[in-house]
Amino acid sequence: MERFPLVLALAGATVVTPLLAARVATPAAFGRHGLLLAQDSKFPDASGKAAFLKLCSECHGPESAVAQFKTRDEWSKTLDDMAANGAQGTDEEWNQVLDYLDKYFSLILINKADAKQLAGALDVPQETAEAVVTYRGEHGRFVSIDDLKKVPGLDPARLQARKDRFVF
């Protein structure tokens, strides 16, 4: 049995002892700094998660990577900077990470985004995203989440789950 360092899971302030860590995690589950890679619900199980955890755990924990929401363009620049500083990944992994960050950790520019961008960011069908753009065109800029809830077809629970990402 390999010996693992004491691990603090940042998201839940859970302490994992070396013996317990040896039982629940393989050495590959630990980043370069001995931190157990995030497996909790903060990181949705979706395409790109594995690549995100791999690429965003070598120099820092994944929690710190997403501590601040960014636009897709800002995430792209951040990933370019990481690659320039030595982060290793395939082109496919980098693209998966960008798509994952964009879908789950990007700002939603609700008054500027087109229907395609809104469909991805809100995780709604294209028709619903087009209804958002149409509503915005007919009623003017959205100023709050309550305005968004007036758009037919939008699920208030989905909007609430993304409320911290909206830029009005």
C-alpha cells in the first residue's frame, strides 16, 4: 500500500486520512500537490469533466480554476496561458475542457448572447433560446432573473441554478 498525504477536500472541508485515502482513491486520483482531485457535485458529470480534472489539477486544484466565472473567450485565453506555461494535453482534451467550462462555469451575457449561445448556456432547446431572443427584442433588455422567468418555455428552477452566472 502506498502512503498518501493528508488530504483536505476544499469544497466540503472533509479531512481524508492516508489510510482512508488509500482505500477510496488510486494514486492517479491525486494531483501533483497531493490533493485529492475533486469528485463532488460542484463539477457536473458530463463530457469534458475528466479532461478538466486532469488538466486543471496539475498546478492548482480544480476548485480554484473555477472560483471566478469567465466568458468563453476568457476561458480560451486562460487555457492558452496554461498551455504556454507547460500544461500538457491533447487538442481534443483542450477542446473538451473549453466546452465544459463554457457550459458550466461561464458568464451568461443574457442581453448580448445569440440563440445558439443561450441554448448551450441555459441547457435548453434551440427553440426556447430563440424565444428568449425574441422576447428580448420585443420587450427590451432583461434587468433581472424575474424578467427571464416571463419567457415562455424557460424552467424557473434551471434559471435559479444559473443565477450567479447571469450578466444583465
